[in-house]
Amino acid sequence: MTLTIEKLDEYMERLVSGNAFVEYVEIKVNRMQPSPHEDSKTLLNLDFATSANVPQDDEYYENIKESLYYIENRVIKPLYDILGDNYIVKIQFDCDGELIQEGIEIVSHIHFGKDSPLHAIMKKIDVRLAPYIKMAKSVQSVTLKGHNYQLSRINFNIVCNVKDLTAMLKEPVNTATKSQWYGKIHLLVAEWNKTKDYKYEYSLPVTRGKLEIDISTQIFTFREEKRVFKK
């Protein structure tokens, strides 16, 4: 499947008619899991953050349009091919509508089903970790979120420019880095399974491609269920 922004002309007409000045655009890609009798499908949402009634010339909107085509081909499609799951790309523009290539923000995640045993969780992590290892030098943090006493998802927060992203995705997976990340995540998930916290969130920084474990921000929730007896 080729992922394209098919209705971009319609979106641009809406911007022009509203005299919109675009602050940023978030492009959300959601690959849906098909049911047994349906074809798979992907949802593509574009969230435009704008200031209304700020008239711009035709060149401004043409630049916005060209920037989105550029991001489609250089970022959205390559990520779709390599990640195989949901992700969000946030891009910003200068006052002329030109793409700001530095500081493109990408958020992606690995999701885990309910009641998944530890060995199945770690197997999925091992299979799905490779693309993030390729982008390790641009990953800012890795956040592990637990719900209902088990790991529910791992978020990856990435900041890079288009040129670096293109180069990184062509690189082979660094096996030493993958082993370091996998080992740290396995250790933490195994420990949290023992603590039986109902809900937790641990955000681990990444420094020069290395996943740090000694410094983290933490949120965890204890849950007590009380039974109220009728009189």
C-alpha cells in the first residue's frame, strides 16, 4: 500500500478561505487491525493548528502544500514502511510557509494486548525494536506505561531533521545498542511485574543513543477495591 495525502487540495482550500496562518500540522497515522472478514485499512488524520483571519498571499499556501508533499515522501511513507504501527509526526513552518526542517517531532509506540505474558511481551519488543534502534541518536526518551498490572505500551519520542531521518533509516541495526535497550527494558518490566502496581509510567531519557535507567520520571498508582455491604 502506498500512503498518500489524497485530499490535500481540499485542505488547502479550507486554509485559503479562512485566511489561516498555520502554526504547525500533526499528521497521525493509525494502521487498523483487520477483522477476519475485512481488509486492513489505515487512518490518516491531519490536525492543522492555525490562527484565523491572518491573510496570506498565494505563495504562502503553495509553500505549505509543497512542504506537506515533501513530508509525505520523505517522512510519512518511510516511517509507514518501517514502523508498522501508529505514529504521529509534528511539523512546523516559518512565516513564509516554508517547512522548518530542524526539530521534526515523531511519537510512536508499541502496544501490548491485555493479559499478555512476560515472554510474549518481550518477544514482541525484540521483533519491533529495530526501527527505533536505527533512530536511537534522535530518540529523546522512552516511556513505559503499565495498566491493569501489566505493560500496556512503550512510547518513543523522537526529534530529528529530515536529512538525518533519511540517513538513519538506511543504517543497519546496531546490535550492541539493541541488546542494551532490550536488556534494560526486560529488567524493568520483570521488576514491575513483581511489584503488582495497578498503573505505572516510567520515562527514561536517551543519551547519545544509550537508554538510561538510573534517571527517570515515575508515576505509579496503587488500587484498592472496597466492597460496601448493604444494610
